[in-house]
Amino acid sequence: MTTSPLVLGPMMRYVDQTTASIWVETRDAARVDVRAGGQSWNARTFAVHGHHYALVEVAGLEPGSVTPYTVEIDGEEVWPAAGAEFPPSCIATLKPDKPLRLAFGTCRTSVPHDKHGNRTHGVDSMRAYALHMAKGGDVSWPDLLLFLGDQVYADSTSDQMQEFIRARRDMSEPPGEELKDYEEYAHLYNLAWSDEANRWLLSTLPSAMIFDDHDIRDDWNASQTWKQQMQQTSWWHGRIVSGLASYWVYQHLGNLSPQQRADDVVWRLVAEHHGEKELDLSETLDAFAEKADHYPESYRWSFSRDIGGVRLIVLDSRAARVLEPEHRSLLDDKEMAWLDGRLQGGFRHVLVATSLPFLLPTGLHHLESWNEALSEGVWGKPAAKLGEKLRQAIDLEHWGAFQKSFQEVASMVLEVADGERGPAPETVTFLSGDVHFSYVAEVQRPAGSRIVQAVCSPIRNPLPRMIRSFTAIMSYGVAGPVGALMARSAKVPDPPFSWQTIKGPWFDNNLAGLEDTPDGLKFWWQSGVVENGDHDRPRVQEVAAVTLPPRGA
């Protein structure tokens, strides 16, 4: 039996009106050709720790066109795969002025899609959506599939991942069942994206991604104490370097437009390499990742795009944190200034995508703000130690736990919504995940743009039922006023506005959708449902939907 020269992909990444970026991982050093509409584009692979990758830049396409494509490796057609039961993969360029339609979500574990996997982790809503799309018919394809964190779980590994680890090293030695190096990250990404249905989906829908903590480790950069604890281990340096290096290859590179890639310090080495021997980026990428961890201001993982009258701003809310107690911030000064420059009016909608919800349920928000004050010593050192233990134990490290950043961004958003930064959009909407339940919240205000929070979490990693009850109690009902009293007792400033949940919560595995319609911004959440024991073919079921009309409509 021969092994395909195509290891992973193709993945459709950045697409605009005339260009598309297609990413692949190959078995060996090779030339990769993409053929579409009678034209051909190619790229040579580059190597990282024994793995081989290529990103083919397809250019000169017609705006609004849908063109099937094939992939060849050293002259051998490898995609579509022989005997594939899915439709041909296509390049769908953006149509000028077409209203934006996107899908989004977070938190997806990689376990089998059989009866056992679905019993422990539920039906993969992304796979159900892929099967739904593959049927064709009147299904409207999103312009973009936006992943907002925990695309892979480096710290909570599946049986399949542990089998791979066990074959390489002694799992009784640290970091045990967690990932150790680049080789293990490469295998984890393969498990996440090699399922046939999801692989086809990712070969056709353009995708954009940003990390959250589990892409590296639970509570990544939760606090200075957490970071010091990690740095004292024997394995953390290897984890953060391999995690960021692999993230650049598998996730971040495809977020960039051709122009942005041309400015990327690492990609320039690939673009400018013309030797016969394949470029090996291993040492360069490791050094880059180490620097990005030690000096977060040296590299920006955040990115922004304008699509069909909508500005999409995707924020790094993990690597860019400042953790020193006297300067704590979710975004460092350079990142905050970049966000300040991107938060402008003049669009129908401004979307701020951040893995962590900006507007948590008020009970959780006040609890986190109180915990921050406690951990920073408002009630003395003994209470600070208790606060730190609580922060790590129950993940109190969202925007509410970084009050300086929350207040600063809230002020910017109000200026946009009040028309002080150009014509006010219909909405300023935060898109988030992380919390393993979904909901829609809105700031209560009589005029100006609507300020909204939409959360979709998880795609596939549901909370146990008992924890769902605890989460609901901590988030809603009397938790709001009680949390507010706790925050005021610690002298936490009040938020500049109030908000409430207008839809939710629900705890199903979901993939969410968003569409800019004449009636307003429309959201929907869909899950996968197994019928008659057919785990191979789950159907899509709508869980919730809401349309937010323009103010005064």
C-alpha cells in the first residue's frame, strides 16, 4: 500500500476578491501545484523539524467566482483524493459589496466520531455542518470560517494522541500526557484536521484562526504567579516554543493576506529562498517563537480584515498580556494602540473577535473583577494567595479580571458606537467562545450603535451536566447583584455601562453563523444530531437564532 505524498490539507485560508492562499503539509520536500480554471500556481515546500509545508498563492481570479481546483505534488494529482465521496473543492472569491456571512466557534476536541466518541464528547458540530454543506441544495456557504481558540488541546489529550506519545517517550516523566515538542504538535494537528468530512470543509471554506489557552496550556498567562510556576518546570520552555512555532505554521500563516505575509519576518525567508535545497526553518522558527514569548511586543498575532462593509478585528488576548502586578493588562501598550487604531466607524458593523468574552454574564464579570483586586492585595497578602488559588482553580482570567483593559476597550467601543470615530455602525459586536456555553448579551443604551456580545462554545467539548448547573448559578440570577456587591467591597470601579443576556445560555456543541442582512445582524447556532444510530451521518439542527435590527428600525 502506497502512502500519499499529501499528509494534511489542502486548507483554504486567506481569500479576497482576486487571490486565495492554499496550505498543505506534504510527506517529503516537493513542488506543490494548484490548478484551477485552466491556470496553475505553484510553490516549493519549506521544512520545520522534519515536516514539510507549502502555501500556494493563487492570484488573478475573478471577483465573485467559484472555481473547482486540484492539487498536485511533484506532478502527481493528490487532491481530490481517489474515490472521494465529497464534492470538488472550490475557490470562492469574495464578491464586491456582498453582505458578509461567516461561521464561528471555539473549543473543539479531536476524538473519533463513533458511538463512544459521541457519548463522551457529543457530536462534532463542525463535521455535521460539513456533511450538511456537502449535500448541496440551497445551503448558503459562509465567506469565512472563524475559529476563536482551542483548535487543539495540547494539555488534555485524547487516547489516540496518548498512543502516539507513548510510542515516543516515557509518559511517567513530565509533561506526561501533555504535549512536549513540535513532533507531537504536528501529530495533534493531523488528528484535528484529517477527518474526511472536516478535511473537505477546510479545503473549500476560507478560514481564519486565533489561539486560546488550550492551544498551549490551560490558563496560559493567567497571572504572573502562573507564569512563574510554569517557568520552574523542566518542560515549559519546550512547550511554549513548539506551541508558538507550530501555531505560526498551522494556524497563523494562513490568516495573513499576501501583502501581510510579504512583511512577515519569517515568511520573507521562505519567499526569498531560491536554492535547489529545501529551506529548513527549524532553528529560525524556534528562535522566533522564543522571542515572541519573551518579548510579546516583538510580534503581532492579531489581525484585521474589511469584508463587504464589515470590519473584522481578531484579537490576541493571550500572548500579548502584561502580567506584572503594577502594569497588569490583557493587551500590552503596542497591542492596545493597534486596536485603538482599528476601532473606527464608517462600517455597517464592527466585529471584534476575541477568544474570551468581553461581556461575560454579569455575575461572572463581577466575580472576576473582585478576584483580580483580591489577588493583587487589596485585602492583604493572605487574601491575595487565596485569590490566586481561586483564579487558577476556576479560570477567573477573562476581560473582567483585567479591569484596566476592560475599561479602556469599553471606552473605545462607546466612542465608536456614539459616532465619535466616524459614522456610527449598526452594531459593535464581540464574537467569542472559551466558556463552554453560548449566549447573546447586549449593552443597555437608548441611542447609538447596538453593543453586542455573541458567544459560541464549544464546537465539540461540552461541560459535564453538574458543572453546567454550577456555571449557570455563578453566572445568572442573584449572582449578578451579589457579584456587584463583592466588587464594590474591593473598590473595583463600576463598568461604564450595564448589559444583560438577551438569548441563552445553552450548552450544546454548536457552530454559530452570522449574516449581515437588510433586517439587521442575524445569528444562529446549529448542532449535530445522530438519528437511528447513524453516527457517520449526523444531521444539522438549529439550536437558537436571533436577529438584531438597527436601532429605531
